[in-house]
Amino acid sequence: MKLPRTMQLGSVATKPYRVRPSAPNQTGSIFTGLFLTFGLALVATFLHLVPGLHFLSSLILAVVLGIAVRNVLTVPASCQPGIKFTLKRILRLAIMLLGLRLSASQILEVGPKGLGIVAVVLGSTFIFTCWLGRQLGVSRQLSQLIASGTSICGASAVVATNSVIEGSDEDVAYAVTIVTVFGTLSMLLYPLLFGWLALTPEAFGVWTGASIHEVAQVVAAAFQTSPVSGELATIAKLSRVMFLIPVMLTLGVLSFRQRVGNSKSLPIPWFVLGFVVLIGVSSFQILPIAWTESITQGNKFLLTVSMVAMGLETKLHKFKEMGLRPLYLGAAAWLFISILSLTLVETFYL
């Protein structure tokens, strides 16, 4: 019996045994990227303490640093695994740990009237921003990121929302920049309007907490008028963070179905469940208060690290391609949430 040609000894078709090279060890690369992201996050944290830069959060400073390094210098290829690890793992851990900032008792302190205003303002602003984004021709992902950042809690909501809708890093950086700029404007303008609008400290606190983007911006604006305004504004603002849960779940389902068709499966990200669990941990004070405060402070740094990674993945020429329409969208959303919340506060608190 004649053997097939590929089986004959000495045949040129015979495939010699080759030793397959072992896969390169990625551990060193991951730590290289982590060293870069954590190092730049430390720089952003220290810059935030500089008197002239204190009004900028460490999150926006981290984005700026990351973008500068990515577009001015050269990021070694060995850093990419660590940067990707930050965006996929550290970011979701940081989102989950945000749950420790909330408790059921804090939310109840706002009262039914305050929670009603927060819910109406948040839902209306989100829907309006997404609708206007379609009219302006802004992409669905970027419109949703601007909507969540404006209506919920600034940069934290942007990065949390992007974890389920999977927009580009440029979308995230653009949205974070927009909500930071207009949130900062609110922080500076609201205290000036306090006397002119003749608001009570309670009304001013609810207005501030229901409309300004970032928690730090809310605290800075409200406590300039009175401790009562500051405390009520902080609680109202934290109650807005609670809406991250339904918003992320809804957007996650819609985004999933748009990608794979009308599927009945409902993808629930694990970190959203962790977020809910940690709200329960905070509500029942399972952890010592000192532990909770330490974890919360540490988590702020993890968010800063994540924003550095976002910046390191951002290409500035993509901003030019997006144009100014997202900026117009952010401005319109800012005016909408400010005016609507003020109207409701004047109706129910004065």
C-alpha cells in the first residue's frame, strides 16, 4: 500500500516538529501600565491641592494629564495591558464602591417633596438631552454620556454609563470635559444668584443638589450660603447618585439589544449588583464608620486612576471630528436642568 505523499519519509511535504515559542509574560507589561496610570493620578491629586487649581476636580485634571501624555509624548506599547486593565477592572471596582457613599437614611432626609423634584428633574433632563442630541446629529453614545453626566453626578456618571453603553474613549473625555465646564459655571454662579432670587436656605440647598453636576461642586456652592443649604444640598445630590442603578440597567439592556438584536436576555453588570449591595452595607452600618470613610477616600483615587487611563486612550484629533455640536448639547442640557429645577423649587418650597 502506497502511503500518502505527506506521510512518506523524506518527503518535502513532511512537516517538521517545531517548538512553539512561549507566550510573552504580560505581568510586567500590566505593572508598567499601572505604574503610569497610578503615577499620573498622584500628580493630578497633588495638582488639585494647588490653590489656583483647587476648583478643578482631580478627575478632570487626571483626564487632562492623560490626554497630554498620550498626544504630546509617546506611550510605550508595554503600557497598554495595564491601561486596558485599569479601564476594565479598576474602573468597575470604583463604580461599585460608590455605593458606600449612599444610605437609605440619607435619601429619606430629603423628604418626599425633595425626592420628587430630584426624580422629575433627572428624568426630564436625561430624556431632553438624548432627544436634542438626535436633533443636533450627536452620536447616541455621546448624547447618553452627556445626559447622564448632567442629570446624575458628573464625571462619575459618565464613566459609569460608558461601562454599559461602550462608547469610545474620546466620547468619554469629551463628555467629562463638558459636564465639568458647566458644573463649574454653576458652582460659581449659584451663590451669586442666592440673594437675587430670594431663596430660603432650604430651597437653595435643594436647587443646588438637584441641578449642579459634581458632588464637590454642589458642596462648594451650597456651603457658601449657609450650613443648612450645604447639608440639604449634599443629601439631595447623593440621592441623585441612587438613580445610577436604574439608568445603567436600562441603558445596558437597550445597548445590548441594539448590538445583537431583540434578545430576551437582560445583561446585568456585576458591579451594579455590587453597588446595590454596598448601599445596603452603608445603610445598616455593617462596616465601622472609619473604614467606610477610608474606603470612600481611596475610591476617589481609583476613579482618578481610571480617568487617567481614559485620557491615555484619547486622541485629540477625534475631538475635531466631533465638532462643536456636543458642546452646544451640553450647554442646552445645563440650562435645562438649572431652569427646570429652579422652577420646581420655587413652586414647592416658596
